[in-house]
Amino acid sequence: MTLAWRLRQRGFAVTVIEGAPSTGGLTSPQSIGDYTWDRFYHVTLQSDLNLRALLGELGLDHLLRWETTRTGFYVDGTLYSLSSSLDFLRFPPVSLVDKGRLAATILLASRIKDWQRLEAIPVTDWLRRWSGRRTFDRIWLPLLKSKLGDNYRLASASFIWAIIARMYAARRSGLKRESFGYVEGGYDTVLRRFSERLAESGVEIACGQPVARVTNTHDGADVTLADGRVRRFDHAVVTIPCPHVAVLCPQLTDAERERLGRVVYQGIVCASLLMKRPLAGYYVTNITDAWVPFTAVIEMTALVDRARFGGHALVYLPRYLAQDDPRWAQTDDEVREEFLAALERMYPGFRRDDVLAFHVSRVRHVLAVSTLNYSTVALPPVRTSLPHVFIANSAQIANGTLNVNETIGLANAQASYLADAFTDQPDARSAPGLPLAAVSAA
């Protein structure tokens, strides 16, 4: 949507072809109980300048709310607060010396500017070097496994650098408390306004139209829909995950397919719970115990006013999975049983009848893992061998971690590149009346 917005501002006629029933992708809303909120958990940081600028353009910045939140840490069957410098100093699982090394690692990562040199270093080696083996085994390794599974062995140090750099920017200073934000009404509010503004600017949004194939022609690009219809454009920008790009664009070279295949994706299974009461009041609870079937506990109503949900609590339980993980085959009922049993064990006061609604959402290709030498051997280029077919997707985020702010920043940058590419190619100049297509879902 941002890419379409920026290209329209540069004078291009733009059509967004969306396979899903509505726009938004990972930010799309859901109904849970009698309420509407995001399908997956999202938070805005003070440092999210790309997102905040876009909200300002959409006239929504006055709906941005900021709150100070608390952080929990679940280790060895015990829930600790890790919300302040004092909490950190009191944190029993790590010795005082190891706390110093852990704090130094975070500080070091927050100050690194040359992130590309980190791509050549395995994340395990880098964390062991700076935090020490005890802290690595006790804290970092369980967190890496919960986020990446066995793919943690493939990740470079730039992966953890990007996460630390973003979260460190959320703190007012040092290890002090965090200030997080959200838009009143969640991303449903943002997407509705964004869709309206795009339509007003002349962008066509065609939802519920899965794409079967994108082919390059001598003077443009043909987009073949799943129902057999063909739409012709001057250029097509494919914004879907890399494995789908390789399938959708049969004219790509073997070398291009090989590069797209080097991108390693993590997927997510995320449960959303509407509950009668909160669990512990931490916005995020990090988890190191391997038996817990989810990566973290996100209590959204520790950030968002519970009045928005009739006084109830909204909780997310995400689990990140590699592509070959057998747990993709679990049914919603199996996920529900496993997750609720874990909550009963983690929170003595939790009761199953506290749960008013339980939804499960799944997406296979979410996070492109920052593998070793990612930007040189795996990062997909915008320009393909096909003169009228381009790629713009979140796997091109090389120096950050996947979130809405980074995605908007990527779209801003790629729009500038694409605008130049469209006008600089003599054999790819726009013919009268033929717009650009941004294919956003296969």
C-alpha cells in the first residue's frame, strides 16, 4: 500500500492486486468476541519514524497513544519482572558479572553502525564472545531457539543486532522502562483510512483476486489471475514472499530462482485470546523454558486500554516455526489444548473459563532469517532479468528486523528506485493508459 501511495505521488497510475479479501497482510484485523483488533501483535516505538510520518500523512497521528509498559521474563518455571534497572540487578538467573556482560552486549549492539561486517559472523559465536558462555546458554540460546528453531544455527550476528538496536531505541535511556504506542482502533483504523486515501488518489485496489502468473512481454507485463483473466500493465512489482515469486514468474532464470531459494523463512502460528482478566500485566513476557509451546506472552491490554475490549484482556501467544516443522499440521483444537495447558502451568491463577474467545492464525512465510552473508548471497534484487517485472518484498530488509516501520521504510526506498527504473529504461517506458501493477498476494 505504501509502495502504491509513493508511486502514485510520482505520477504513475497504479493498481494493487490483492489475493486476500482485504488489504493489510500481517497487519489485517480480526474479530475476536465482539471486538475488532489486529490478527497479529504490533507495537509502535518512538523511533518508528517511517510509520509515524505515514500516520501523519493519513491524518491519524492524533490517534497515536503512548504508554509505559512492563516486561516479564519466564525462566526455570518462575516469572520475573525485568522492567527497570533495579529489576535487572535483582534478576536471579544471571550472576552479577554475567549481568554486566549482558548489559555490555546490548550496549555494544546498540552502537554498532557497520552492520554488514556482522553478516559474516554466526550469531552464536558473537553472543558467546560478548556475553559469555553461561549467559549465552542460560538466556540467549533459549531465546534464539524460540524465535528461529534450528534455523538459529544459520543466523548471522546481524539478526540479533537488528532486534537489539530497535528495542534499545524504545527505551528512554539505558535499561530504563519502555514507552510503546498504538493507534486507537488498531490497524483496522489505519487500513481503512489508507484504503480511502489510495482510492481518492486514483489507485485501484482489487481485492480477492489471487494471481496465478506474471509474465514479461515485449512492451509490458501480463498478470494472469487465478480465474483466467489477464490484465496488462507497463510494469509489475511482485511483493509476495520469495518462494511464491519463483512460482509466479516462470520466465526467471535458474540463477534467480536459486537466489530466491536461499532465503530462509520462519512462519508463525499465533493464538489470540480474549480473557476475563489479565495474566500478569506485562506487555511482553520472554520465555526461555523449552517446554513452553509458544515464544512469548504478549498482553496487548497491558498497552491498550482494556475499556476498548469491554474491560476484558487481549493476549497473543505466538509460536515461530521453520518450514519443515511438523507442528504446522496441528489443528486449532490441538493448538488450543497445548497452549491452555501451558498457561495453567505458568500462571497459577489462570482458569480456562477465563477464556472468552480463542483464535488461531497461521502464516507460513513471515520472517526472512538473516543468514550468513545474507545481503550478498540471498537478498533478492529489485530488478530481475525481466525488463518489466520487479520484486519488492520484506526479504529485502537487510539491516533491520521485520516490523511495520521497516516495511514502510523499505517501500519508501524502493518507490524511489522503481520510479527511476521505469523512466530510465528506453524499452520499458510507459505506454499511454497502461498502469503499474503491484501484485501483493498470489
